[in-house]
Amino acid sequence: MTQNTPVSAVVFDIGNVLIRWQPEELYDQWIGKKRREEMFAAVDLHFMNELIDRGGDFRQVIYDTAEQHQEFRDEIRWWHDRWLKLASPAIDLSVATLRALRARNTPVFALSNFGIDPFAVGEAAYGFLTEFDRRYISGHMGVTKPNAQIYQMLEEDCGIVPSALLFTDDRQENIDAAARRGWQTHHFTTARNWADELIARDLIKESDL
């Protein structure tokens, strides 16, 4: 929905907005759905990933978790060893929206729950991760979405009033936290819907994509 306040910067989440992140589907391919379900029921892998997103050591957190669950030791280690396969592919239309905004001189920021080392790996593989005007990566900040502190840190750093920030994220709780601070928001469901939102706001045009 178009807001009254002009947008001064567009803020992108990364996982499932610019890069696909569906670990369960990859593990289904690697070990079969039944064993994957057993592993995810026995091991809180998303909490493990949360520790990394807060700044925990990428390899150590995963390998320590693997040692605690010997029956799934090798598969848990894949979260580290095959990470780039888990974080793929790029969502091309979303990348095109980022570049279209930049071409029209609209600042673009990243605000993402992302570990320090995984982000470095992703940056080397996906050049568009270097193209943001500002990057707010949770591993470096020591706090993750939807904690209000991470949104406040972004506001204080960039100096833009909350109502002039437009934020897209695939997780509703992250969107809701931004909205409570007065940000404009778009719940990301598909790259096409996001592109259409930006077009409707006259921030980009279809011919830019």
C-alpha cells in the first residue's frame, strides 16, 4: 500500500528475498524427507543458525552441535560444509529491483539475520551483496530481527526518519516489528509482487527490470 511519506531508502532482507533459503528442501534431496524430519525434530537447527546470526563462530557452533547429536553428525556438519548450496539460488527479479532502485538514485540498505562468516561466503558468491549503500548484518551487530534494537541501530546509523524507510522481508514478525517503529513495509511473498509494489509506488518502472 502506498504511504504518504516519500521513501528515502529501501531496506531489503536477504534470505528468501534476494537469495533462496529453504534448508529443509535441500536436506530432503540429500537424505530423504523421513530422515530429515527426524533430524529437525531431534535437533533445533534453526536455533543453531540463530546463534550464528547473533555472531557465533560459524564452524564451531555447527560442529559442536553435530558432536552433541552423533546420529546426525555428518548431516549437521553439512549446514557448514554445504552452506552455499543451502543458500541458493539468487532470486533474479529481486536482484533486478535492487539494481533498478540504485539506478534511480534511491538508497538501498540490507537488514538481514546473517552470520559473519556465512555473509562473507555469500558476498564472494553473489556480487549484488556488495552493492548496497549500507549493510546491517546481524552477526556484526550482535542482535537479530525482530528485536527492536536492530531497527533502532539502523535508524540511528542512517539518520533517516522511520516513516521514510520502506522495508521488505519474508517473515511477518520482522515486518511487524518494523511497522511498530513507523517504517513502511511490504511482506515479501514473491519477487513479482515486490516488483509490482515498487512500480506502484513509482520508485521503479517495469522497463527497468
